[in-house]
Amino acid sequence: MMIATGYVRTFDKLGRFVIPKKTRKLLGISKLQPLEIFVKDQQIRIEKYTEKCKFCGSKNIQEIFKKVYICKKCSSDLRRSDNYEILKNDFNLKIIK
Ligand SMILES: [Zn+2]
């Protein structure tokens, strides 16, 4: 459900757009929070950025491999592959959950 905030803003000369502090505070968005921009049907949607699985895009992150995030299912698929032990030993695969 979309809620009108009553704020109307324009882009500045450098093309920047400010989300009002009250809105950021309401949503728990800090100054350092990465945000991701989506576009659909002439609308812009901005969400807090969360790491996604490199292979399927899932947000259910299970492992990090050389700064690559991997979800539970892809991790399971990887474990079943013949290369898993090589990857685990050679690259120090880190299990986070
Ligand atoms: Zn995945």
C-alpha cells in the first residue's frame, strides 16, 4: 500500500533528489544505508539494498564466497557438485548461517 507523505521535491542542478529526513527516520534509513532503485510502469521504487544470491537473486543468504553471496539452495547445489571441497579448501568458504 502506498501512502502519500505530502512531500513534493524536485531534482537539484546536479540531478540529486533528497528524501526528507522525517521519511528516512520513519523507515529506519541511515545516511550510509545503501538503497536500490526499481522502475515499473512510470513509477520509481526505492528499497533498502540487501545482498542477494549471485546465482539466483534470493535474499536468503547462506554463505559468502570471495565476496560473492550465495543462498541456501544454491549453496546446497554447490555442495553437491564435485568442486565443493576444492572451493571450500582453496578459497576458505565462509558459512554464515
Ligand atoms: Zn541462489
